[in-house]
Amino acid sequence: MTVTAIGPYEFKSRDHIDNFHGNQVVYWHWEEHLMFCAALALMLPRDMPFGDVLNNILPGCYGMHPQFEQIEWSKVVWMLDGRPFKPDLSASLVANGVGHKSLLRFWTPGLHGLSGAVI
């Protein structure tokens, strides 16, 4: 059955960055760690230094995983919105190119989930 759109639809989305009062939604996914089935959505200040997320935010999100404390952040492999990425830990999220609704994926060399349970 053919469907015909009656658009175009012109409206401002409710999840537009202007509605987050200086914050932005950023998705974080720890690859190969199936204890977390999907990326986490975190609302973070745009000017928050990248390193502050690693040190102060992610431990509250991923810290219950027994391998979290073993992460060597200097060796983590990153992708930002589908492209290889090397963060500047002292620079803000925005200065690192992390935008509203960006997806950050990270791999932790040598850590491959509980008992090596990866897909």
C-alpha cells in the first residue's frame, strides 16, 4: 500500500537544544560491555570539560561494572558521531566537537566485558 505524506511538517522539535537551558543531550556507549545494552543519554552542560565527564559523571553510570576501575583512559579508542576521535580532556564538550545528541562510542583495550562476553 502506498503512503503519501501531506507535509512538509514545519515545527520546532521539543528536544531542540534551546529547551535544555544551557545543557545538551550526549549519548555514551561503552562498546563490548553487554551489561549496558544501549548508549546512555546524559544531559550535560555544554561547557563541561571532557575530563570532568570521565572523572565525575561516568563513574556514577558505569561504575557498577567490575571492569570500570581498570579503564586506562589514555588508551581508550573513541568515535564521535561515527568518526575516529581523540578528546582533549581539558577542553569543553563543545570545544571537542561534541554537539547536542552526539554519540560517543568508546572501546577499552584489554577489557572485553564480563568473562570476555562480546558479540
